[in-house]
Amino acid sequence: MSERIGIDELLERVRGHLDRVEPKEAFDAAAGGALLVDIRYAALRERDGLIPGALVVERNELEWRLDPQGSHRAPEAVSHDLRVVIICNEGYASSLAAVSLRQLGLHRATDLIGGFQAWKAAGLPVEP
């Protein structure tokens, strides 16, 4: 029988394998060639806006769109060495998504601490 853990413990475990970034670090990483990936659902994007230059990929499509070897990959998914910063609304689902990408070989995948809300609170660019 496998061990059963709750979501809080799971998050703590997976985050131990990520070099999570603060909003300003994510902004700088994007300027240096990292790919910001917004996985928030449409209603949140419509309500709060978008990060300029971020690739929008619904969470349920993420692995298919970011796998450099995948048949449905996004044009931006050029290499397993690509630095990817996953952004959800508040920085929870993004941690699980980043670990999933790491399991596909995207070893530099990580996520944004505090998600889009932290980005916006930091005064970084947002467009309607």
C-alpha cells in the first residue's frame, strides 16, 4: 500500500526540488530568455489581465504544449534546457505543474512564488 499524504505535505515535498522565483526574479529571467507560462484559467486572465510576453497555456494542456518532443508542442518549446517559469494565480498549482514539467525532462522548470497576484502586487507589467 502506498503512503498517503495531504496536499500541503505534497506541496512542501515538491517545492524542495524547485528553485522558485520571486516576481522581480521572474521578470529578470524573462528578459534573459526564460519563458513565462501563464496557466490561469480564462476567467482570471479576463478579470486581472496578462503578463506581457507570457505564453498562455491552460493547465490541462501544459505538458503537451511544453514537451520539446511532443507532437502538439508550442513553438516556444525548443529544448529541455529552456528555463520555464510557471505562473498560476497565487503560486500553488504552479508548483505541481513545474514538477510535472521536470518529469518530462525540462530540468530548469520552476514557478513564481505568489503567482500572478504577487507579480501584480510588485508593480510589474500587466496588460488588460
